[in-house]
Amino acid sequence: GENVEQHPSTLSVQEGDSAVIKCTYSDSASNYFPWYKQELGKRPQLIIDIRSNVGEKKDQRIAVTLNKTAKHFSLHITETQPEDSAVYFCAASEGGADGLTFGKGTHLIIQP
Amino acid sequence: AAGVIQSPRHLIKEKRETATLKCYPIPRHDTVYWYQQGPGQDPQFLISFYEKMQSDKGSIPDRFSAQQFSDYHSELNMSSLELGDSALYFCASRQLGGSNTGELFFGEGSRLTVL
């Protein structure tokens, strides 16, 4: 089955700086890669996703890049703000009704 | 807008008891997923249904079973509960067909505590 590795487990950045979280996956059949933000005790919320036919996608301060050859994808958050503090999960799946395999999560801390 | 509804939100059970969680997907969503998230852990995929048929199976214990009914709501049945079953259980739904993005929407979760 799919295995998703996520790094780092904790990331502390100064407010206004950029944050980068990286993930690798093992199953070359995976073609859907979403990123979720989860606050303590709350549901995961989709912040951005990318499909295998696209190398990069951007939505305001958030961008995701995908390298299918190397089987890795990254989340980039620019101009970080205190409300960006949360746990971020990457995930991968073959799409359709297949379940998502999540990474272990990154606790992002924005220092004021 | 309607969201994924889960009930109950909180549930406390004793070891070896049985629990049932319910999920009502967003109207017109044809696919339902169940995830288990232990404290400080990532969500673990349990099982999914597409158009009321089981579609994919993850790390669901044999003590657990699930089904999706004709009105598309789904239930997760957990028997012989163990302490390690204490977790947040999320249901999520999406619409695979049609022209939308197929975004996966999560419910608020059901917190199960096994004593």
C-alpha cells in the first residue's frame, strides 16, 4: 500500500517568513495530493490540492509543487500569519473512492 | 451550505461494549469515507463506500463493520471495544461524478472514549 513520509514534524518560523513542508510517497499509482490544515480537536480542512497532471498550483499565499519522477510534493506558505499556526497534513491517493493515506503531520508554529 | 453531519459527537463506552457512529453525507455526494484519528496521530483510513457499495478498505479491524444505506447515510459499528479504540472518528464525503472538484469534506467527528 501507499506510504507517505512528511517532514519536518515541527516547524517554527517568524511571522512574515515563509514555511515549507515536504512529503514523499511510495505508490507511483497515486495521482491526487491534497494538503489539510487541522486545528486542535477540529476536523481537517482542505487548503490546497494538486493532481498528477500538474506540477505546481498556487492560491494566494499557499502553493504546492509536485515532482512525480521523484515522488515528492511540497507545501509553501508565504508571509506567514499567526492564524497559520496549526497541524498540516499531506496526503496521497489513487483518486476515486480510494482512501487517502496521510503523512504524520507537521506542527507549524508562527512566532510573533 | 449543508455539511457532513456526524452523530453522536461524543460517546463514552466500557471495554467490550459496542458502539455505533452515524454519518449523513452532504446531499448528492456519492462517496463516504471513515477515518480514525488517535491523539496526536494522523487520520487513518478505515473504509469507503461509493454509491452504497464498499469501495476501498484500509486499516479497519475485524471487530468493526460499516455500511451505507439507501438514503446514503453510513454507520460504523464497533464491537468488543478496546482502550485503543479511543479516538476521533471522522466521516467524509465527496461527489466523484459530475463537474465539481471532488473535494473531500470532513464532518466534525465523533469522539469515542473507551474506559
